[in-house]
Amino acid sequence: MKIAETAIFCYSVFMHAQPKDTYFVAVKVFLEKDGKLLILKDSFGDWDLPGGRIKQDEFDVALPQIVARKMSEELGNQIKYQIGKVLLFMRHERTESIPGNPTVRIFALGYEEILQSGEVILSKRHTEMLWVDSKTFNPEEYFKGGWLKGVREYQQLKQTK
């Protein structure tokens, strides 16, 4: 191809490319104690897993440090846990409770953790917590969207262990 033809081809590909989507990135934790999984109800009435979005200024921060920040914010400083590996990835869509109620998409890494000691102290962002049997509870009664898909996948992984 000549330079002019290459330029026209590249421009054509660019003009016909699908628009890219924008996602927030989050870390979520499947925290277990004695075969029970911790789930939280947030102040909006939705069930969730511990964790949350990565802040803009945390671009160069190691992911385990971000997990530690979220755990401290949401579950208090008294717990000790063993962080495991990333087990699965989740994509979730939600409507924000801010002016204009925008819909956002969240891409989350789901970490496995084991609670070793300490007592969970919920943040003001959460109204309730439950320890549920990780293998047998019915996630459809609690979760929706991408979080539901992620918890189902987690249960499937637990069944194969």
C-alpha cells in the first residue's frame, strides 16, 4: 500500500470503530470464616461484597494495598485476614445516587480472603451484615446484576474445591 492509501485505510478503520466503554475499576473480597461468606447491605438497600472502587490517585498503588484500605474502611481496623489470589472478574452496572442518577459500569477483581481474627465493625455506609454458607445460600435472594453473576461463579469454584 502507498502512504496515501494507508492513511485512508487507517482513517476508515478509526471512523468505523465501535466507541470504547468507560468503567470504574474496583476490588471486591470474598471474605470467609469457618465456611461462611460475609455479605453486606449498603445504605442504599443493596447487598454487596466488601471492597469498592479504586481512587484516581491510586494508579501506582499495589492492589493488595487498595484491598487493605477498603477492608479497613468498610470492616474496621480490628480484623486480621489472609489475602488470597484473584479468583474471578466481575462486571456490574448500577445507577448512582447522585444528581442526575447516572448509570455507571464497574469492572471488579474478586479476591479470596480468610478472616483469621478480630471482629467486623461495619462502616456507616453499611446497615447490615450476614455470614452465609458460601456453598449453599441462594445469592438470588440478595444480589443482582454483575455481583450476582460473580457470587454464583464463586459458588461454582467452591463446589469444585
